[in-house]
Amino acid sequence: KLAGDMPNAGVGLRAVATAMTAAVAAVRLWSISDVHTDSPENRQWVEDLSTSDYRHDVLICAGDVSDDMDVLEETLRLFVERFGTVLFVPGNHDLWVRQADPHSDSWEKLLALRDLCTRLGVHTGPVRVVGPSSVEDQVRGIWVCPLYSWHHKGFDEEPDLQGWAVPPVERCMVDYSVCKWPGELSMLDDGVAEFVDKLNDEMESTLSQMRSASSASQAEEPLVTFSHFLPEPELLLEKRFLAI
């Protein structure tokens, strides 16, 4: 998430692309998140990406670009100018609603983000992508589908660390003060996570219709899904690593 981490993120992107091209030679996918282009160093990193090397490639941007809609729009625009296909799903920082934010809550902002992506040509739903090959019977594609998600306390299955005076998460994490949700939805239980997850029902239905309408061979092509948050509790660092 820090500007100093960005070169390492670039190395990670190359590793992802190499792995994908080994399995599906016609398509190159790059994945990135937490670019936080409010930081001048991070914005410069994006601007320095080649405008020609990735024109046939796919970029997965898994959120946490900026809570400033103008900054987020400009960053996505830079990605669109550099990659053939861009997919985006918001992270928690993108849905912060500060005092000067024109949106009434994070849900309204999420809808505005989807509208912005549509205007920029950024995909927020499932898409099938293929490489630049012109020989149709040699084209192998890949399906890519974003997933909406949100953090919740159910992922905290470990006992508290002995001897540590760790305050409650709602006092440590900014999301609990700057993310606002409609009605009775609360991040103190699973309500927000379940609410956001329901968006994936529409996503799954759309993907199913798209694959059903495709050829038999296309319907069997690989599927890549992505989200801003880790999908399984087992992927989280153990609490003891907080001491590192």
C-alpha cells in the first residue's frame, strides 16, 4: 500500500502474467490493487507504465485506488490508455465518504463508481477476453469476473493474544468512521458483508448467461475471479505476526 512497495508490486504483476500465459498463451493478465494514487509517487508509477507494451493485455485492478472520485477517475483513465481491457472492483478505501464527499453513503458511492467505470469503458462485470491472434480456431480466451465483498468480524476466529491490550477493531480501523451504509446496515455484524455479497448473485447470473450463449469450447475456458478482500480466513496472517 505504500509508495515504496510499488516496484515490488510490478515484480508481482510480471509473475502473475507469466503464470497465466503458460496456461493460456493467447491472453496476458496483470493484477494490481492498493495503488493509492493520492500519493504522488504512486501516481507517477502509473503514469510511467508503457502506453504500448500492454495494449493487448488485461489489467485487473482490485480496488483501493482513492476515496477521491477525481483521482480515481484519472487513475482508471490512465489504465485504460495503457491496457486493452481493464476490470475494476472497489476496495474499502474507494468507498470512504468524507465530510466533503457529495455522496450520502458508501452504497450511493459504489453505484456512482460503477457508472463512472461504464463511462470510461472499465468493466465491473464478467467479460471474456482473448489475445491478439487472428486465427479463430486457434483463439483461446479466458473469462474474468469481479466479485464484490466486504470485511466482517466472522473472519476473526483466533483467540486474543495474551498480554496485548488490543482495542476493538472499530476503534482501530478508519472504515468504521468514514464508511456509511443505508438503513440499519452495520459493520459491527455481518450485515454489510451480506448486503454487498448479494451483488454477486447478479454477477453470477450474467456470467452464466454469457457462457450459455457462447460456443461449447468457449464455455469451458478458464475463469478468473478477483476481489479486494481475501476470500478465506485461512489466508489471513495469524495475530502473532502483528508483533513483527
